[in-house]
Amino acid sequence: MTQAEYSEETKSPLFYWRKTSILGKIIGLLSHWQSSSYLLGYQDIIATILICLVIIAAPFTNNTLIGLILFASGIFWALLTISEIKTNQITSIHLWIFAYWLISVVATAFSPLKSEAFSGLIKFTLYLLFFALATRVFRHPKLLSWITTFYLLTSLIISSYGIRQQFLGVKPLATWNDPTSPLADTTRVYSYLGNPNLLGSYLIPAVAFSVAALILWQTLPQKIFAGFLLAINTACVYFTGSRGSWIALFVTGIIFLLGLKFWWNEYLTPFWRKWLIPIAIGGFFALLGVGAIFSETLRLRILSIFSGRGDSSNNFRINVWTAAFKMFQDSPLIGIGPGNEVFNKIYPNYMQTKFTALSAYSIFLEITLETGIIGILSFLGVICATFYRGIGIIKYMKPKNNSQAMVIIASLAAIAGLATQGLVDTVWYRPQINTLWWLCVAIIASFPVFNSSTKNHVN
């Protein structure tokens, strides 16, 4: 660190906090041990292995094993934190996440079901520790590349099996289709994840990172493989029949297209600068319209989005949302406490007859129920801080023509897609999706942003 950077760092409130608070003094407490520790000599490799274990375990194993790996990841992050100090580790994203966690702690303390809420808080904390560990690892571009490639290879296995189900047929594990609809017997693939909505959401980041790989990978065989990944992941999302995933895929594509337009804007003619996005969106809807004409399945699934209570899935969600809103009215400020166990025990007091539910079928409504208005504002703060920082990174990288910006664009596109599907579903709460969400946020939080006037890191 230069003298100017050190001077700037010492002016930071976080620097003062580290020097004066009890928790701040714990950070780096065992720093003298790091240089002589054999284990910490391979800290980045160990952390990478732990992250990859989570990625490979999530779609294939039960939640208990995933929880154990997340717990190990959290313990290892804590070990790294108390054994060394790295400057500029805390960003605005970290601060918003910490605020969100604090609100969850308060909601747990005031929850009518404290033990169940505490269980939910533990699960939430494990995800955040996983995010913290990933943020450290992703500061190394090579490790970031390895991990995203590992996820893409895993998604290839998932998508391949899903497409196999499409052609060979597979029995539904639940009543995913409206039994009164002509689509009652339509195949909806779910691969190894057991749920088509969950599978579609899992593959949204895979589609985004496949596009990034298509741009970043250098050799022709690599680009062909990246194109194959993009095609097979996109096809599998379509075969899930998940309307939420389809809309999420569209939003992911729009965000990625906006990022690419900004990145290559100076290479476009004035015509394309003005009309590229409208033409792309218009072309998509034209293609969708042609597909709807020739495919009854696609046509009926699209029309069901606008059928209101005429579709059984829509009707079910509307009834659950109505009951959930009544729950919110009784606990508006800090909610009922985190975790699905709390929801499952309180919801029956509000539900309409025959409309049992395991969640609120909207992550934003679920968060509002769990942590109240303060909690949802904190969560929205996390999203806004992530996009603000991500856009700042892209702007900084553009003059330097740093191709790593494609990874940032892919992460923002994936976050936007997952949040879009989360408007009408709660698969985000499943570890298969939650871990991917925090990995994408960690990618944004791991990249430094520089102030153009001082050339120093800013948070």
C-alpha cells in the first residue's frame, strides 16, 4: 500500500471501527500465525474447493449435506478473518447485507416462534458466510474463472438430463399443471432438482455465464463449446415450462444486451445505437409470436400468464398472497421472524380453505413477512448497492478494455433474472438457488472500484 492509499484508508470510519471496537480487534488477531501456518498457505485453494463442493452438492444431494459444507465454509472464513487483515474488504454491499442480517436478528428476537426463527437465522447466516468467503476468493481472476467454469460444467450435466427427460418423458412429482387445462399431460422437466421451477431458476445464471464464456473464451473449440452450453441451458429452461423462468430468462437477456450495448457503443453506427435494443426486443416478441402460432403448448402457457384466476396456479398464488398480506398487516415493522418453519406454523391461521402453502410464493413478500418493512428495505438496498457498484465497475473497466467486465455483466443479468422470477416464486430460498444468488453478488463485491481523481479504492 502506498503512503497516499494508507492515508486515505486511515480516514475511513471502518478503519477507526477496527481500531476501537471489540469485534474489530478480533479481525487479524492471529495474523502472526498466518506466515507459519501450513494450512493457510493454501487458503485460496481450500476456499475454492469448498465453494466448488457447494456447487456440485447443491443439485444432487440433500439440504443437510449442503448445510454441512456451508458450515465448513463459514468456519474457514472465520479462520481466515482472524488470521489476517486485508484492506478495502468491506464495500457498501457488505454494509447493506450486514444491516439486513441485523434486522433478521431483531426479527428473531421478537418472533412469536423464537426457536423456529433462530433455525431460520442460522441458515441465513450460513449463506452470508458463504458469500463472505466467495468474495475473498473471487479477488483472484483465475480462481473466479475456474469456479464459474465448474458451475457451467455442472449445469451441462443438469441440462443434459433435463433434455433427456423431455424426449423420453418423465412423470411429474407434483400437480405442476392445471388438471383442467389441455396441458395437463404436458411434460415439464425437472432434471435432478425435482421441480421444474427450481430447475429453471438454477439455469438462469448458467445462461448468463454461458454468454460471457462465449465472449471471453479465446479458441474456436472453446467458443463452440460455450455456444453449445448456451443452447442446451436455454433449451432446458424452455422445457421446464416454468413461466417465471421464461420471464426471468427474458429479463436476463435484456440486462446482458444493455451491458453489451454500453461496452461496444462506440463501434455502433448512430442507427444501431438508437434502435438496437428496440429491434432486439421486437425481434424476440416476433419470434415468440411465431412460436405461439405453431406450438399450442407455448401459446397456452403464455396466455395462462394473463388469465388471472382462470389458471389454477395463478389462483393458488393469489389466494396465498392475500393471506400473506393479512399476516403482514399484523406484523408490519419487523415481521414474524426468518425461516420457512415460522411461516408454516403461522400461515394456517390466515390461509383460505384448501390453499395450504409452504411459502408466500414471492421472495419480496416472504422477506417482508419475515423481517417487516425494515427488512425488505435492507434487502432492496443490497440489490441497489450491487447494481450501483456493478455499473461503476463496468464504467471503470471500459476505457481499459478489461474483458472481465463480461463477468460483471453476466452477474448483474443473473441477479436481475433471479429477482424477476422471485416476484412470483420462492425457489430463491432453496440452497440450489440461494447459493448461486450470493455467488453472483460476491462477484460484484469482490471487484475493486477506483476513484478517478484519487486513483484509490473506494467502497
